[in-house]
Amino acid sequence: MSRAEAAEPAEAPEPSSRIKFSSPRQIPIVGVVTEDEEVQGAFKSMDLNRVIKLFEETGKDDLEERQLKSVKKLVQCYQNGFPLRDLAQIFKILNLCAEKIKTQPHFIEPAYNIIKLCGLPFLKKKASDEITYAEDTANSIGLLGDLMKIQNSELRIQICKCIIDFYHAEPPKKHITGYQQASSSYKIKMAEVGGLAKTMIQSLELLENQLVEKLWVLKALQHLSTSEVNCTLMVKAQAASGICAHLNDPDPSGQLLFRSSEILWNLLEKSSKEEIIQQLSNLKCLLALKEVFKNLFIRGVSHYDRQLRNDILVITTIISQNPGAPMIESGFTRDLILFATFNEVKSQNPLVKGLKLSNSYEDFELKKLLFNIIVILCKDLSTIQLLIDGKVILALFTYVKRPEKHKILEWSAAQYEELQLHAIATLSSVAPFLIDEYMFYKGNAQVLEFLVWCDNEDSFFTHGNSFHGAGGRGNKFAQMRYSLRLLRAMVYLENDTINKDLCENGAIQQLIGIFKNTISKYNDKEEAILLEIQSDILLILSGLCEYHIPGKEIFGTGGVDIILHVMKTDPKKLQSGLGYNVLLYSTLDSIWCCILGCYPSEDYFLEKEGIFLLLDLLALNQKKFCNLILGIMVEFCDNPKTAAHVNAWRGKKDQTAASLLIKLWRKEEKELGVKRDKYGRIVDTKKPLFTSFQEEQKIIPLPANCPTIAVMDVAENIRAKIYAVLGKLDFENLPGLSAEDFVTLCIIHRYLDFKIGEIWNEIYEEIKLEKLRPVSTDKKILESITAASENIGKMVVSLQSEMIESQARQDVQNEQKVYTKIQATHKQRELANKSWETFLARTSNAKTLKKAKRLQEKAIESSRYGERPPNAVFHRTDIKGLNATVPSGGVVTVESTPARLVGGPLADTDIALKKLPIRGGALQKTSPQKDIRVTTLPTFC
């Protein structure tokens, strides 16, 4: 298209050499084309309606020749591609040619040429043509599939080539003035809309014995199956079963198998996987897959054959996930088990005689795929006998061994490591179904011996590149992890023979030792895998000790130590997502199974402050742990030493265990929607424990063996466990409770009475719903029980009200004491201020000072006895000549003291600074060089 034409609007009139058409259906009349335009590649239009009328005429002698000539002219005219506006009429002409082929074979060539031109890109004159002619284009392309019914090999092949060209479009040979090439994906979209894929699948049924044509159709379907829309259409046409059933058809080129498997893969990836599996789960398909796989397994030597073999095995693995697939009936299961084990177990079967796998990547992948399919097959119990006959357990246990030095292996070190881990993982799934085989080959002893090697410090370099080897690079953690998973799977069976055998082989002591070693090997890089190993060890120990008292005794103090170590973990790590939550769950389970019921272990746990650690975990207030911890607390409280430890515990802000439990009760009731007023009192005395769920659920008559909602409520929340713990601690002597706690405690104390009343109320309501009328005696008993329960509720409410009122009075008294203290403080402050003002007045005004002095002397005189006792010595308490109203100091004038001791009359007030000598005999006044200081004596009033 020229720039001038491109610049014109869509509605602009065309040049005079062209005729404008009012509708897209109108057929253009042949226009005048100049030589210049022809050289440039101008498009030659023709009257297609006239061609159609010509094909519809009958009875003329030269009609066939004229028809052939017109089609030939059409092909020449549109040799650079079909315009979208003419496509509907061109395909109508093609369809008319196809109808004449049966009686007039000369029309094969014109039809062939028209189909060949369909492989070229379609042309559009306007940008909107793709939308305007979308329906016509889709119907036209859909017609190609219907033309596959014509029994002509060349025509069918050309149709397939045309479809393939949709995905590999070539540019037009010449540029057509006034036209543009439609987008490359336009044909593909129109093929989806026209349902071409469905008609092509249906055409396969016509090509049973025509290999070349079938291969071309499969090649076209291979391209079509890259679209989800086409895959959905193909599935509706039963493409999966139709293609799979002919996988084993003879084909020297090998293309049939390759293209068919590729189509099946695309169908599995881009359409309903369940529908595909259902289509392939029939005997015919499985027999075909079996023969193909067997041939490729035994005779395939090239890289391509091995890769195709693995693809077929993956498809088989997907089909085997369907329990209804006749895997056993087809004999495929027996062959797969044979191929999976022939390398490890000697077999006389001629299928594998002289067969050996190489260490190539394809054979390595095959071995892993065979292990994987065994895991899937073992879920079908009818396969168990085949697994026993195939000695699968023995074959897998050949990998549960320490690597022997200087032994030549058929796999590389990295490959052998990955196969070893995969084999142990496979054993974890298969062994629980083959217990007798597992015990016959001494599975426990082999695994424990392998764990000894895993726990050793031997130099061993592992690659850790595989899925199963994650976290095990340069160490044996991956081997240890999968070995422990195997033991865990066997212990979870709760088989007495297996568990007893493990205990006799020293599993408990060995696992405790491994746990302690993992603590010493801790590092951040392998943190997640180490936590998983520790969790599995604790779960295995729980399974071994739960119903085995000797096992609990063996667990002993060493086991308690590792549990205490885990319980001391920083609570912040529980939110890290690395596995600390799982480890803590395993630890709590171990306390329940390994410690409870063994009194020495219980005492040691208490001695090491285990109860304190449990209460610390409970104080974290994580709902997922509360139920389990409280269950452990209930059991521990049967030990008479536990109560003292529980009462001695203190949490944050000096919180006691009883206060913590009551707080948890309140939180639980809030989450359950139990009705309480703002003080925590019972609102409905008839239903004091009812949750919002119980309020919503209507009472329904149930059989006697079905628990009611009231009974289920006991197990579904933690209130019953809190009641049990507080009951064993004695409701009357719980330390550190507030008034709010006591109000809640009243309800907890009567929990059992309320629950019994609730259950009897349910019974009474069920009787009413079933329209049964109890005898008068039973009715009176039911009514009395209901009334008694309600009276208990009223009594509790009354007691709660008294407590609240008492607390209110106590709060008022406490408030009054605080106010009194504040008042006294203010009064003391006022007295201090007044005293200071008086002192300032005395120091600044002589009259005030004298007045104060007189008042002081008067007070002193009034405090003395009125009459002096006979022979009494009078001591003055003041110093003459001193004008001060403050205490004069710690001095006393003693008149009876000889003057020689003090150096003269007592008029000198600085007597405390006199220096007195020490000589033999009486004291003498001497020079001040050699003297001692005399301390003053207290004043006597």
C-alpha cells in the first residue's frame, strides 16, 4: 500500500480505476489494470459469482472444460494469496470442485491448487477486514478438515501441508498494491474458532491402513495441539484414546510413535488431565503402551530411543494414578516391576536376559522413573503380591548400605547418591505395605546400621544436587533424613513386632545419641534439615514409647534432657518458618508419650524445671500449642509433686499459673462467643456455657452412639482442660488472683455442673422434638435437674455479684486511704512552710527573736519539776549570754568538775576545742603541743 493510500481515511472514495462496493458480500467486477500497476504486482480481480454459477449449470457439452478453465484462471488471478473479502466464495468454489471429484477426477488438480494457495498469508485491504470477515474465514478454514474425506492421497497431504503452513507462513512473492498481509497468528486463531482440530482427529479414522497420509495428519495435529483451545476440541473428539491405541502400528520411519507421543504430551499439558487419563485408562491403550515401552526398553539403543522410552514411561505413570486403569490386567505392572529390579535382583526372565543399563543420563532418568512408578503402583492393594514376587524390598535395600571403598559401581558417585536417596524414599512408601518382607530381610537392623554410618564423622563427600539431596552437600544429612523417614513410616504402623524389634536393636538409645550429635553439628546453612531430623527422631521415639513402659524407662534422663533442650528454644524462632513449630509439636508429643506414666522420668522432668518451661510456652498464648500443653498439664498434675511447681511459677509482671489459666479461659470464651456482662458474670443462667455456635445450631435428634453438640464442645476447646488443671490444684488455695479472676473462677469451679445440666437439657429437648412423652416420674426428674442447674447458675451469679460489690467497697476504701495520705502530706508541707516563715522572722526581727526566746525559756521552766529534790545537783541547759532560740549543742555545764580539768570558769563557750594532756595521775593544764581532744557530752533536760 502506498503512503497516499495509507493516509486516506477508511471511508475515502477509491480511485476511479476501482469500483467501490456498498457491502463486503458484493463481488468486484474486473477492473482496468495498467501496465505499471501490473509490474508493481497489482491485484487482478475476477467475477467469482460467475464462476459459482458456471459450476451450478448442468447439461452442456463443454461445461467441464469451461469449469476447469475458470478455476485455472482463478488460481492464476490469486497466485499471491486470497483476499479475506473473497475467501467465502473461493471456498464455495473449492467445495463445488470437491463434490465433482468422485465422478470427474479432473477436478482434483484445481482443488489441489486452491488448497495450496490457502497456505499463503491471507490479504486484507482494511485493518478492520480481520474482524469483518472473521466468521467467513473460520468457516472456510474449518472446511479443510471436511475435505479430508476425499479419498485422494495427494489432496489429503496438501491439506496437511496447508495447515502446517499456518505455523510457518511465507511472505507473498509480490507486493499487492492496496493490500496488506493478515497477521501471522490470524489463521491459527481462525482454525481454533472453526474447529479444524476436531475434524482432523475424526479424519484419522479414515486412514487406518494409509501410513503416509496418517503421518502427515499427525504432523498437522502436532502443530494444532500447541493451542489450549485446539487441545480441548481434540479431547472432545477422543483424541487421546484414538492416538494411543495405534502407537504400536508398524512404521519403519518411527515418526508415528514420536509424533503421537508429542501430541499426547501436549494434550496432558494443555487440557483436562483427568479427562485424558480417563480416555487412556483402557486395556487397548495400555497394551499398546506396554508393547511400545517394552520394545524401546529392550531394543532401543540410540539417544532418541531412550528419550522416547522415558516419555512413554512418564505417560504410563500418569495413567497409573487412576485406580481404575487395568495396569495389572494388561500385564504392564509385572513388566514394570521386573524392569525396576532386574539390575539388583537376579532374574531368569528372558526379557531382561543379558540386558544392562548404562550410566547415561537417559538410563539414569529411567531408573528414577521406575522407582517413582512403584510408589504409585503400591497404592493398589492388588499389586502387593506382584511386588512380593518381584522382590522389590530386597532390590531397594541394596541401596541402604554404606558405600564400599574400591568397589566398581555402574553409576557415577553423584548418580549413585541420588538413586540411594530415591530408593530409601521409595522404601518409605512401599515397606508399610510389605511388613512381612521388610521383617524377613531384617529391615530395622539394616536401617539402624546405615544410621550408624550416617552419624559417624567419616570423611564422605556428597554432591547434594538432586531433589532428595537438598541440604546434604558435603555431609550425610540427606541420607539420615530419609532413613529416619523410613523408620517413622514403619513405627506409625503401631505394629508390635516392628516396634519391639526396634527396641531390641537399641533404636531408642541410638536415636537419642543422634539427636545430641545434631545439636553439636548445628549450623545456619543446614538448619532446616537438622530441625526435620530432630522432629523425626522425637516422633519415632514417641511411637516406640507410647504403649511400652520398658521403652519409657530406656528413654530415661537422657531423653528428658533433649526434650528440655528443645523447650528452651528462643520463642522468636517459632515464627521463622524453618520448622521450629514442627519440632515443638514433636517435643510436646514426646513428653506425652515418653515421660508421662514413667515416675522416675516425671520426677526428673520436674526437678529440671520442666513444668516451668511448659508454663512459659503456655504464656506465649499461641492457640496451636495451648490444647496440647494443657493436656500434658492435666496428666502431670496426677503427680503429687507437680502442684508445688505450678504454684511456684511466676511469669511476666509476677503472674501466677492460676491467673494465666483463668486469663486463657476468658480469652477462649470471648472467641467462642459465650455471653458475659462487662464484669464477667453469667448472663443466661439456663445456658451459662453456651457458645455462639451452639446458639446457631438447632438441636437435632441423634442416635445414641453419636455425640451431641454439648459433648463435642468438651473436646473442641480448652475449657475442660483448664477446669481439670485448676481442680487438681485446689480451687480454694490459688495464689495471685485478682477480683476479676475470682469472678471467672466461680464459673470454672462449676463447669462440670453446668455441662451436666446442658447435656440433660439437650436430652429433654430431643425428647420433645421426637414427640415422646416421658412418664410423670421421669418428667419430674428432668424438670428438677433443669431447675437445679439453673439454681446453680443463679447462685454463681449471686456470688459473683457479692465479689464485685466487695471489690468495689475495697476500691473505695483504698481510694480513701490514698486521699488521707495525700491530705497528710499537704498538711505536713504547710507546717514546714509555717516553721520556715517563723525562723525567717526570728532572724530578721530582734523583737520577734526576744519574744521567741522568752517563750522558749517559759516552756523550759514549765517542763521542770515544781520542787527540787533534796541533795539534787542542778545542771543548766543553756549557756548564759547566748542570744539564740535554736538548740545550743551537745554541751553540759558540770559545776562539780574541778577547774583544773577544764582550765578555768565555764564562761568560754568553745570548751569543745580545749586540749587536755594525758599524764600519770590527775589531768593537768599544760602547753598545747601534747594534747587530746575531749568530746562533748549530750545535753540533759
